[in-house]
Amino acid sequence: MPALPDPRPVTQVAADHPFAERLAAAWEARAAGRDSRAWSGLVRGVLRALERGDGDVVSQALATAGPAQGVLLRRAVDDAIDAVGTDEDLPLVTRVFLLPVLFVTAGAAPAVVAGALPDVAELGATLRAAGALGRVESLAWSNALGTLDAAAAVAPERLHALVRQGGGAGGADLLAPAPIQIDDACEQVHVRLIAGVCVTGVDAPTVMETAGQVGRWGMAVSRLLATQLAVPGLSLLALPRVPASWHAALAQARFAREEIAFQLFATAAIRRIRTATGDPLASVSACTDGSVRIELRSPFDDMEVHSHAWRLGPADDLTQVELGILDLLRECRVTDVTVVPDLVAPAPVGIPAVSGRLLS
């Protein structure tokens, strides 16, 4: 059974917020297994705020919703942006989305990976050749590789307007190019997002549905990105994720970044301890700074201690995080694992050579 306490501050949408009652009703209905009417009411409430140009109300709710409320609210905002279940009479379905990509780098340092794709048209061609686009014909991509912070800062009303304009220029100006700065030769993980817009018939599947299985196209896109962004002497592994609606993609990308950083840390630290002294001891704890800390230590050498912080995002499922950590330790045959049931003060994160480093 999961044992970690949630270290994140307890937050929720204020009781006097315009969405508060609708959000509470949607949450209660979902828990009771009857969420259709309450859910539609929440989406319509978000849509009306966006139509009035009252995007600050939407952004404020997104910023203050706790983990439980936030999952519902982010989905409602995405549905309102994309006119899903809103009864809007739109002749075509326009969807604005993000393609998250995790880049794992190692080798040359210092180095810089370009913040934009030289030939973004090749991305669409590669996805089409792999069968990931189905009947989607009208599709446009931005060539910019944007950061999580930049994508999170895009106002919901701007996305709402883009969809009603039929996609505009494909969202080319939504994200600015953000080069990846490499300052260390050890393995690091970076996340970047590519914005896109697709237009389909009302009854046709969108890109989020046709590209739902990364296994069909992931390797081809990984090779394409590594080729276009290659830097001499730098190992660059691109790991694309499923395209998703805007706020869902942000949550997915944050979680994937933390997960991969932990995997890099754990495999390197376990290998180092085993080589030096034998099987490591592991402890997992929730810290008052809102992170989950994983510590790996030698049973025979007090100086051989390696620690890593998994930074919890507002949308992260703590149970999923805990089970993912324990599953990887089990797969690595680490059998002595302690899960601390109480919140603890964070200790300094340890040795750079084996810390699963993650950047923006």
C-alpha cells in the first residue's frame, strides 16, 4: 500500500470563485460515477469566461486548484478551448496541442542544442509515413522547441481564440525557441514542447487520437530530431511522448521529465555502489519542500550516499510516483527499501556524478 504523505501545500479553488460550485459538483458526480451533466456545466462555465475575455478567472483557478481538483479543471479548460462537449456549432474541429519531447544528453560540454527544428515539415511527413496521422490532412506545426514554463504561461483565452480562428498560422507564435544549454558532460534530461494545430471534420479523429500509440512512430521521430539537432561530440537521445491537448501535455511532460531523471540517477548510483561495496540500501521520503527524496547508500561505507529529489508537479498522482519509484528499485534488485511514513526536512541532494540531473 502507498505510504508517503503528500508534501504539497493543501490548496483549492476559493469558495467564492466563479467555478467553485461547478467544480465541486463535477468532482462529486465523478466520484459517484455520474459525471456527464455536472461535467458539461463545468466546461460551459469555463467557456463562457473565455468568451467574455475573462481569462484571468481561468488562470487563477488553474493556479490554485489542488491535485484532485486540478485534474478535472485542466481537462475542463482543454475541452472548453477545443469546443469539446460545448454545443458550439463549429463547421470543422480545430485542435491546438503540444508534442512533448524529452532530450537526454551526455558527452560534449559546454554545448548548445538549437531551440528550433531546421525543417519542421519533415516532422509531419515522418508521422504520416508511420501512419500516425490517419485521415488528418490539415496539420501545421511550429518549429520552435519551447519550455514548460513558456507553454504554461500561454493564456487560455489566446488558445481559445486560436481554435475559433481555425488554427491561424498553426500556432507558430505560441512558443519561442529555447536552445538547450549543456553545461555538464554527465547525463541530463531536458523537456521541450512543439506546438501544433490540426483541423478535421466533426466526426473525424484528431491527431491526439491517431497518434495515440508512440510505438508506431516514436523511433522514427526520435531519429529525425536527433539528426536535425545533432551537435558534434554530444550524445542526444530524443524521447517523444503522445501529442495531447495543451494542459494535459504540460502535466504529462513534467511527470516524464521527473521520471526519466530518477531513472538516470538510480541506475548510475546503484551501479556505482554495487561496484564499490555491494547491494545498496534505499529510502524514500516525502519532504517539506514538496519533493520526494530517494536516497541510496552503501551498507558498509557511510560516505557512499547518493540522493535525488523528485519534484512533484501540481497534477502528479503521488501514488503513481511512489509505485513507480518502488517498481524501478525492485527491477534493479534493490531489496532493502524503507518508505518513511512522515514528512521530513529536505537534505542536500548529493553527488553530481550520479545525480539524475534535470533541467528546464
